[in-house]
Amino acid sequence: MTTQSQPAFRRIATEEAFSTLEQMEAMREVMNVHSGYHPDFPVWRMIVESEMEAAKVVRGRLLDIGEGRVRIMDEHGVAVHLLSLTSTGVQMLEPAKAVTVAKQCNDLLAAAVQRYPTRFAGLATVPPQAPAEAVKEVERAIGELKLNGLVINSHTDGEFLCEEKYWPILEAAEAMEAAIYLHPRAPNPLMAEAYRTDGLEHAIWGYQAETGLHALRLITGGVFDRFPKLKIVLGHMGEGIPYWLYRIDYMHALTMEARQRRELNRKPSEYFRDNFMITTSGMNDAKVLKYCIDQLSADNIMFAIDYPYQLTEDAVGFLDEADISHEDKEKIYHLNAERIFKIPGA
Ligand code: MN
């Protein structure tokens, strides 16, 4: 594989996590206050306090938005990490605390991008539980800090962004032309009970089920009739939705009256093709990629690793070796990300 000297492709990875001491400390406080089980705590305990070797490596890599990260990128021929504050962002914090930590993390992120302008780009963290402050932060992060888009980690206190109280955030994102990366977290505590017996509430199934449902609720809730230019990005090859488009359209129309659904201007699949982008994060499966190109076109798919939770070599190896055209690889590796996130070309 060509790596060190001249990579075969300019590779922009679009779902790459970092953390800060402020976020970790805030989450430690949350876990100290809530002593019982919460579906997002196992991963947070791994991140902030586990002494297992693998967890310590992840912790160190999350906190490094500098030299060490760039070295690993170079080892595998990755040009750019589009960084986002690791899930659950600030969404488990009290509203005032969430606003403060979001600002701190966005400032740190912008500083890292300034230090490495050709190697890092960034998605701003948004505190949905404080909608008015969130709007201000969207305007600051995109307008002043020049970050490249937004990240929201699925539900906030069990609510999805289709609730009208969150629409000012969507309105601001559309106005600033900032795509929202709808990143997973575990289903809310009530829903997660059904997954918990066999430990299915995290990346094995729960994240995808939660985030896919959230994305579908944005469509059926009429968000894209109200905000037709809004762009939502889904990881993990679209959180299952590309596989299900036929049935969503069919059942949406068939049961429209019986289920008293909201009237939409278009078919659900049409919004999915026009208002959504998907990424390859954590789904290094060439057969699924080929299916998604067929369903959505290569113009709607971007490369992602899910660093540091999954391995850079697996993500690069899978896409390098995928039996798809060179032209499609160029789109997926960098051209689409440059367009959607306004990342300058090389
Ligand atoms: Mn991720």
C-alpha cells in the first residue's frame, strides 16, 4: 500500500473523535451524581476511568489533537481528520454547563485547526438543551471560528430534533450552510432496557437503531419541507436506512390516512437522497458500499474511520481495495467532503 511518500488518494476522514479534559471532567460529575445504570455510562466509564490498556490508548488518542494524531494519519496516508467532540458531546450536561463546555471545546477545536490548517477541520459541538444559546453558538462557531459544520449526538433527554423547540437550531444550520453530523449515542434509558440483556445498546445495534429512527423522524416530521436546504450526515453507511428505503416509501403512502401521518411534499426516499449524506464510518464492508452507491450515488457518500474507536488501516484498506471506480473513490475519499464541509482542496 502506498502510504508515507505519495498517497494514492487524498483521504479526508469525516467522523474522527476527540475529547477535552473539560468534557471528561463534566462527564465524571454527571456519573457521580447519577449512581444507577444509564445506557451511555459504560462507554463513558471506559473513556474516563478504565485502567484497561486498550481504554488508556483510546483516552490518550482522544485527548491528542496534535502531533501524535498527525503521525498516525501520516502512517496510513490520511490527509485530514474532520474532528468532532466525542459522543455524547455536551448533551448529558445541565443546560448552562453544556453551553460553557461547548464553547470551551469549540475554541480548543478551532485552535487545533489553526495550528494544523491542512490536516484538521472541525465540526462544532451544539448544546440542543439550550436552543437559544445553541443558535448563538452555531453562528459563532461557523461565522467566527470558521468551523466546517456541526455535530449532534442523536437524542437529547430522549427527544429528537424534529421537536419544534429545536427548529431554531436547524434554521441556523440551514442559514449558515452548516451540515449537521447526526452522530450516534445509546437509545434513551426507557428504550435501552430492551437491548440491555445481551449488551446490545451500543455500537453493535443500539446506536444504529437509535440514530436511524432519529433520521427517519426528521423526514416524517416535516423538517425538510420547512428547511429544504438542510444537510444531515449519517455515519455507518446511513444507519440502516439505505436498505429500507423501498419499504419506508411504500408503507408511508399505504398507511398515510390510517396512521394520520403528516402530509409531506415528497416521498421519504427523496428527502433521504437530497438532504442526507452518509459516511463509511465503522462499516468497512465493500458489498454494503456498492449497494449504497447503487441506491444513493457516490456523490452522497464520504469516507470516515471513527478514530480512535476503530482502526485507520482497516478503513483505508477497505476503501482502497473496494471494487468500485477510481472516480467514485475520489468522490468518497475527498471531493464530497470538500463540497459538504467547505474543506479547501489540496
Ligand atoms: Mn463515531
